[in-house]
Amino acid sequence: MSPEIALSKNALVRWLAKPAAQFTKADIIRYITENGIEMVNFMYPAGDGRLKTLNFVINDLAYLETILSLGERVDGSSLFPFISAGSSDLYVLPRFRTAFLDPFAKLPTVTMLCSFFDKDGRELDSSPEHTLHKACQEFTRATGLYFEAMGELEYYVIAPDDGKFPATDQRGYHESAPFAKFTDFRTLCMHCIAQTGGQIKYGHSEVGSFTLNGTVYEQNEIEFLPVRAEDAADQLMLAKWCIRNLGYQHGLDVTFAPKITVGKAGSGLHIHMRIVDADGRNMMVGPDGRLSETARKAIAGLMLLAPAITAFGNTNPTSYFRLVPHQEAPTNICWGDRNRSVLVRVPLGWTAKADMCATINPGTEPCKTDAAKKQTIEIRSADGSADVYQLIAGLAVAVRYGFEIENALQIADDTYVDVNIHSAENAEKANRLSHLPADCQASAQALDDLRAIFQAHDVFSPGMIDGIIRRLRSYDPAESAAAKTDSAKMRALVSRHFHCG
């Protein structure tokens, strides 16, 4: 058994002795019949950005074969606002590569994520996961390359304050226990996510920490490793499901809301991206160790479509309480190296030639890993309200668009900033830069203006785009504007969207 299989936290991977990507129907049936599995769960994303669940009792082998082969009917009009009750029947079919032993089920249960099909047996054109699939296919068709992604999932854990070892207000970054109260909870979450197949990079406490009315609010983050973009979205969906379930089990409240209150750090959903070739070689770094033309074309596409991407990644009024000037969340449409005030950041990528490990560990063998493969670019605008499938699909479209325009490298040059965009030396450039939308209505208009690019090659369906625009325009702009300067009104609006996404 390979070390990758032996170290996997997914019970099916270890038992079947193969990567999840290679799971077949026969594998799932064999695991279920030989391990006393009593139940099968289907889960699938709906229009509210959350996973829904359908439970099956395993009556006999023929029934198991039937549900794995044919799926089941669901009411699409109750799941998606763009499907009418008159033509609402859809099929859900499990994707075997997503199978895991359910960590929350009372009975032994195998759970799988599903895809939607219409009455004619075709993948539902407007479903979130199929939209992402089409976006990735089109990216590869246009470039010959592959789009990978990973998320940084930020969230607040909320519990009564015991008054002991109080954390420093807004200074929680990488804090340790006992000043960080929920380290053990975070590690439980990480282990649970890994059991579902999530490829985790690390976890830590984040900047946001404060006490309000006898309640402690502590911000945490779990970050993933780059994987194919479709798997990245699945991992984020399952991660939120795991964190919420564990919070409920432990008597803790958890929120991925973009903003909780005035003057405290909001929670983002930063997405890192990289482009690889068929052999898995990272194309983000050139032979000289610097950011490649491939990466800069991708950045140009993100710069041009960033206003519309907020429609997928910043989906309710509280999103725009976070996107305000002079904080780490971006407002200007620009990019830079290691700069946390920009929209797209190029983080440190291990491109230096020094062997840092050997420097502090004399006698250590030279590193054999190609460090350049770690280089990504990071977009910092999205938050926990996002529909992660639509968001990553939108990013795939934007990155592909950067390859389709002639002046991409010039756009990248024009939107680059080398220090804090809010500094005095960048004032002139800041005045020339475009800005992200300031509210849901502006986001809706940006998507409407750019919809042809997202609908090209049938990636985003017109019905999906119409539904997103309609939802964004349904929010009262006057209420949102008033809440920006009135903390009581902000809290009321935050409460309404507390468990978004």
C-alpha cells in the first residue's frame, strides 16, 4: 500500500486501497456489503449555497444497485429559484469519487455528493456543480492547460465568555491556547474534513477576536491544498457542513458571515488558483523564477471581470460591510506581490534559491521537492456567503478570458501596485483604478453588463444569471446604506444573514 493511501483519513480510500478518483460502483457496493453499512446518503448543493440530504436504508443488493445506477427524483423547484413547479422533477446521481464514511451518522453510513440531471437524462445545464464542470472544460479546451484552486475558509466560533485568558482584541492571528479558546475544536474540524476526503494544508486562529455582551467571538481559518477546481468546490462545501455539525454537537455557534459588527475583522473566502499542464507542472512561474506570462494573463482576466465576480462571491448586503477602504479586504481592482490590500495577491512562492531547511538543520539532505509548484495567485474579495461552485466557475471563466484578449499583459502591467495601494506614493494610480461594487445592486449591474462573457460557450446558463441578478436586486439599498453608519441596524442585518452560504 502506498504512503498516500495508508495516510489517507478517508476510510474508503484505505479499505479499497485506491485513490478516491478511481472509485467505481463495484467498489462502493463491495465496501457497503463487506463493512456492515446500513445507510446511504446523497448530498447536493441547492440555490441557497448549502448542501441538502436524501437518506436511503439499504434493503437489499438490488435496491443498492438501483440507487447507485439510477439515482433518485427530487423536486427541483424547491431547490432552485429558477426552476418552475410545472417542470420541477430532476434526478440526482452520486459521484462515486466523493464517497466517504459519514462521521456524523448514528448508523454506519456512506455519503456521496451528487450531480443533477434533467428529464431527458442530460446534466442539468444550470446546476452549480455542472456550471463549474463546464467552466473547467472550456478552460482546458481554450488553453490546453488545467485550472486548479484551493480555499481559505474563515469562520467565527461563538460561545459564552468565561473571563479567563482573554484574547487581545483583533490580534488573534496564529494565537495559541489558552488565549485561543477553540484550537481543539478547529483540529477536530480538520480531522473530520479530512475524513470526507478534504486535502487540508493547515489551520490556525485568525485576526478577529473580541468579546461582546458576555460572548467571545474567535475567528479561525482552515486552508486547503490546490486540487482540480471541481474537487476544491466539493471540499469547501463539505468543510462548512463538517464545521457546522461539529459546532452543533459541541454547543458552539459558528458563522461564515462576511461581517459581524462594526470595527471587527470580517470573514473572507480567499481563493488561490494555479494553472498546470497535463503532467501537473505549475505554469505560474517562468524559467527565471518570476511570475510567468501565463499567470499575468490569468490576472488580467481577473482584473477585467472582478466586478461581476462579486455577484457569485459576495451575495448579500453584509458582504459589502466587509469590502470597505483601508482594511485588508480589497476595494480597488489591482494586484501585487505579497500585498494584502490588493484584490489579487501573489503570495510568497518559495522561488528563492536558498535551502532554508539546511540553514537551520545542519546535515539535512537537500530538498528534493520542486518548490516552484507551490506558487499560486489569490483573489481576496469573496466571502462565506458565496456559492462556491458559481464562484470558482466565475474565476475559471475570468482566467480563461485573460488568454482570449490581446492586451492581457498590458492590463496586468497597468493594474500592478508594488506597495500598499492606500499609500501616498500610489495615490495617482489609485485614482485611475476601477473599484469593486459597493452594494448588491452595483454587483448585479456589473454581472448584467458582463453576462455575455460568462454565458459564452454555454458555461453559465441565462436562467442562472437572471436568478443571481434578481436575488441581488431584491435587497433594499436604503436599508444597507443606513446599516453602514448605524451599528444597531448593522447587527439586525447581520442577524438576518448570520448563517448564509
